[in-house]
Amino acid sequence: MESDALLLTFCVFADILDNSKIISEECQNELKALLHHYYPIEIDPHRTIREKLPHMVEWWTKAHNLLCQQKIQKVQIAQVVRESNAMLREGYKTFFNTLYQNNIPLFIFSAGIGDILEEIIRQMKVFHPNIHIVSNYMDFDEDGFLQGFKGQLIHTYNKNSSVCENSGYFQQLQGKTNILLLGDSMGDLTMADGVPGVENILKIGFLNDKVEERRERYMDSYDIVLEKDETLDVVNGVLQHILPRGDWRETQGS
């Protein structure tokens, strides 16, 4: 099959803002405390998604409120990313460029902060016109200070059509029947829910944490499970297999 669209998730939050100079030490500690409290709930295999939902909303809401107290300026975002250790998975250039050159839409769902994720991709020089990001975007006041977040709150367990109704998401997927879905949580499995006319979905899961206790659920839910794989080698291999060989050769040569 030829891949018509690709959905994947990024979580860009703690590793950048939490460790940046624009966040006070007190705020960093509070954000880490939230992580230590709520993350075990997020990945708890014994709780249903319905049970986890209110905790995720509470976590994200508290974190966003803390950030809004920090007087973050819009002009600081690029510098924060530049000074961070933010990296995309090895093989990202081949991945992004292959999708772009083959006119495959790339939709990125992120429960992190869209402004930061977008800046990372831009600084890596792979922010192509085929990319569409659905995430929590910062809302700045007229003086350029963070005052809140735009639109509906996006957390781990609502990355699906419920947050895409006004994003032009469905219009861009009209006529797309094949989807390659990449995720690193159980919540990512619903990213293609609500997309009309889909015939084939290949789901690839990245299992990075608590591998032993979460392996069975991942194996039951994803078609391919990659354990502690920090690369896009397998994904690029899949693309090489399903895309026309001539197009792939052209991509590699660019």
C-alpha cells in the first residue's frame, strides 16, 4: 500500500521549559512534583482510560497555570529551544523529507506545547508545508507575555478527532485511505479515530518506560512494538517498502 497520511505524537514539555532559565527553580520543582504524582497514574495498566481522564486534565491544567505565572515572553521561545538539548529521533531528516517529497500529510499530535515543538522542527530545518500540528499553543498578550493557552486542552488521552473539529484536519485527510500511526502511549491509539474513509492503519508503538509490565498491552494494541528504540530506522524502512522505489531513490539523493 502507499501511505496516504501519517499520524504521530510528540511530548515536548518537561525537558525543555522545566530546565530553562525562563522558569524559576520553584516552578521547576513544582512541575517535577506534578510529574512524579501524575505520571504513574498515566501509565498505570490497572486503571481504565476513563479513570485516568480527570487526573490528566488536572495535571495539565495545573502545569499550564504554573507556566502562566512565569512571565514567559514569546521572543524567548526560540532561544530556549536553541539552548536546550532537544533532539528529534535519529533518522528524522530522512523521515520528514521522504514524507514531504512524496506529498504525504504529516499530522503531529502533542500533549506538550505546540510553540516549542514547532520551533524544534524549524531549527532542525525540516518544517515542511505538509506538516500540521495539533497541540497546546501558547496565548500571548499584546506585550508578548504568556497569559494562557489557546483552544481545548490536549492531554495524553484526548488526541483524536474531538480536538480537531476546527483545525482543518478532516479537510486535509479527504480521500486518504491509508494511515501510518506512530505513538508512545496507549492514548495515542485513538489518533485516527473519526477520520472518514480509512481502510488501512498500521500502528507502530514506541515502548520506552516500564517495558516489562507494559509489553503485553502494547503487543495487543500496536501492530509493531519497538522497545527502547530512539531511532526512526524501522519507520523509514516501512516507508521505503511501501513507497514507489523511484520516489525513494530520489528522496535519498536529495
